[in-house]
Amino acid sequence: MDSQDPSLSRRAVLAGTAALLAMPAKGAGKLKVAIFSKHLQFLHGEALAKGAAEIGFDSVDITVRKGGHIEPENAREELPKLVAIIRQHGLEVPMITTDIVDPSTPHAEAILKTMAELGIRQYRWGGFRYQKGTPFPAQLDAMKPRIAALAALNKRYQVCAMYHTHSGVNLVGAPIWDLYILLKDFDPQAVAVNYDVAHATIEGGLGGWIDSFHIIGPYLHGIAVKDYVWAKDPRRGWRERWVPLGEGMVHFPEFFKMVADANFSGPLQMHFEYPLTPETSAPAMKRDLARLRTYLAQADL
């Protein structure tokens, strides 16, 4: 679910807001849990902060990208305002999600300058794709100067870019080993990885996700959680189908034991890709968050 249909009625939005505000207070584990703000796209400003706080999240990962809560060109003006509102409700903003690929991405430096001034030190980065006709090793070599330039810009503002891992064909970072090849010669405090365990499991269901987690090592700076099952699509054959947390194929108890052994400290983000509406978001998020906190507690996180 990338965003809500703009035709949603005012009544539906208000109903969703009311349901979110009825949620219990947040928990108290070692790892603080952030909501990826795209899943509350129907809430803005004060309503976004209240909703995230009352449902029980500890923090918010704000989308600062096209179609997100803040458009990139408006970051200098709007990001400080939204961060202030979120913090006033007792929540943190440990990271933002951007469309930044390298320093040539429009408004990249303005976004980094603004987040640094706000004390936000990590942002989601990524978007490289393999092109047909050129050997993959050569393409990886060609990407390294772009990463070097981004790393230098990040160091200037003392922030870190976390490359988000997806699954799929021709996506750099889907195998995750290619990210190790790209990043191994760079400072992990400047460029790192946001490890999506569901996408990693899709790519390596038996042991690949375990090996890919370990190869990342010091570059593991963020983790995203969601769940899935394989299902047969009439048109596209077997595909992943997103499901509520704990109802799918991700091995969360084993995964969070690995996370604890790695001394991971966050940010940890929750994603909700299965179908939701403003009316159903609140109970679904409450249920999934409770399950996540159970897994975290079992791993002493």
C-alpha cells in the first residue's frame, strides 16, 4: 500500500483518525519501534503525531519524497515543523525516507542539511537498478564513484545513508551480497544498509537471508519488518502476498536472536503492505505492534 486513494471521503479519514487515537500507550523495550509514515498517509501534522503516539509507536520514519508527507522541495520549510510536532507528542524521529540516490538527486543537499540541523542522523537511500547489456560487475564498479560522492556529502553533514533492501529482478541490493561489494571500502558511518527481513527472506528463504544478514556486518544500521506468504497470482504466477506480522514465512524468533547477537540499536521500522484502510489501520497496527513487541521481548530486545 504505497498511499491512500485521494478520493477517500472525509468521513473515512475522520473515522480512521478516531480509531488511531483510541490505541493504548507505547511499550518499553530496548529497541524503539518506528512507524513508516507512508502507512499513515491519510493523517497529517498534529493528527499524524497523535495517531502514531496513541497507537503505541516510539518514533516516526517520515517520508520526505515525492508523494510523501513532505515533498523534497519543501523540506527546508516543512520538515522542521513536522518534526517539532512529532517530538511534542513524545515521539522521536530517528530517520527519514527519501528518494536520494546520489548527490545529483534534486534537493538532496537541502534535505541532508535540514535533517542534520534537526539532529536526525540517518535516512533511507537507494534506487540503483541493473541495466541489460552490461556485465553486473562492471555496473557495480560504475556505481562506486556515485556512492563515494554521497558518502562525502554525508560526512559533511554527519549523517548516514541506509540503502533499503528490496526483492526482485535487476534491483541492486536484492541479493544483499552486492551491497557488501559496493560498500565494503566505505565508512559505515556514512553509507550503510536498511535491512528488510521480509524482502531478504523472499530472496533467500532457507539460508540466504541468514547469510546476507551476516555479510552486512557493521553496515547494518536499520531494520524494516513485515511478513509475507507465497501465493499464486492468476496472471503472474507465484508471487509474494503481504500478510499481518507473524502470519507469514519470516522467521522472526530466529531473526531477532541474530539481531540481539549483533548488538543492533536501531532504527527499527514497521511496514504494513497488506491492504488497509483508514478504518482498519488502527486495529491492524495495534495487533502487529503487540506481536512485534512479543518477539522483541523474547530476544531481550
